Amino acid sequence: MWLAYPGATRVVLPYDDFLNHVGPNATWTNATTIDVACDFVAAGHSQPFYLEIGLDDTHHHWWDRILPDSEALFGPIDQRGQRSLPGHPDLPETRGETALFRNAVRYMDHRVGQLLAAIDSAGLRESTLVIVTTDHGPGLPDMKCHLNEDGLGVFMMMRGPGIPVGREVDALVSHMDLFPTICGALGGVAPAPVAGYDLGPVLRGEVTEVRQQVFSEQTYHGMAKALRGVRTHEHSYVRALLRSHRCRHGYRWRGHC
């Protein structure tokens, strides 16, 4: 199952069903997404299911749009004491953006909490693997679409059978590890030639690492930006393959950021 947004192309992704039931021209919000997901979970299921949903509360263009809902839940945003995100100048404008971003994170956390509560109420907590993650860093300069710490260092949280509550893991992981991890949770093994590693042994504390390095790439997002990178616990190396790519140390032609 995929919880799609209005107008999503159905032929691209091989899901059994799409839960967008409001039509292509209807108003669709992230709150709608969670409401539909909670209804699906509560409906009762005789067979195991895979449900994937997408929330873009923390996407830059949503920061202002969610304010009416977020202020109804948490009250007005208080920018006092805010500091800009690391690497950004500490100015009133950047502090304001930081406040909006943190408010969006809080709002998304609240919505995810609603879904977790629905899973618990349906009696599925002990048989459901929940994975919450994101695709890149904040949509701010030197973060999104960059292969540095702020672009790649995204959160990944899991809850499910055999995963100790509150356990923090500092292993190198990749989103390519998610499919093998899901296969492992189901008692299987990801078929070859699928890349990635089952993170189950790390989550259970049986091993501390499943890989020694993580490779990354960025080729196009609104414009050509050819980057290739490799990351270990000790080092990070990023190579820019286009003259026009700007990194923190200036412009590079087949250079190093």
C-alpha cells in the first residue's frame, strides 16, 4: 500500500493499492495523510501489510503552511533563544527560519505519534516494524543536495519486535539497508543482487557495524550537480564532477570539497 498524494503517477511504483481517496483536485495535507493511515491501520487486517507514507512537514515550502495547525496545537512560535543551524550566520532572518524548521519537526513528530498510537490501539505493536526516516538534510544552504554531514546525516528511527527501547546505534548505515532489514525482520534474506545489509544484528546489539564505509551520489535536482562521496567514521571525501558546482571552499573543476 502507498499513501499517495493527489495526481501521483500510479504506473511508476508497483504497489497493490493507493490510499488517496479524495481525488486529484482535492485539498490534501499532511494531517490528511496521517488520518487516512490511521483509518487504514484501524480497519483490521487478516494478512500482513506494508504501508508506506510520506510527510513533507519539514520541507521548506511547508514551514509556513502548517502554522495554523501547529499553533493550534502548540501555540505561537517563540523565537527567543533560537540559534541558527550550525554553519549558518546567526542573524534574525536565519534564526526565524530555524524556528520555523524546528516547529515543523515538532509538528511532524506529533503526527507520527498519532500513527504510532493507532498501531498500538489496533493491537499491532508487537508484530509491526515501524521505520521513520528522511531523504536528506534541511532545505537550507550547504545542507540539502550536498554530500556533507548536514546533507547526509539524516535520522533513522525504528520500533518493532526484538528492537530494544531507547537503544542508540552509531553504526554507518544507508537507506539501501532498509530493504534487507525488512526482509530480515520477516525471517528472510534479500535476494541477490540487492545491495545493502540487514541492520537487525546491529539493532539487537549482536554486532557494532555492518559496513566500513558509505557511498553517496548526487547527480541532478533541479539542475545538474554531479557529486560523488564516500564516508567512514574518520573521514569524508566528496568529489565535484562539474565546473559549476559550488562547495564551501569555492568552485572546483573535478575538484575536492
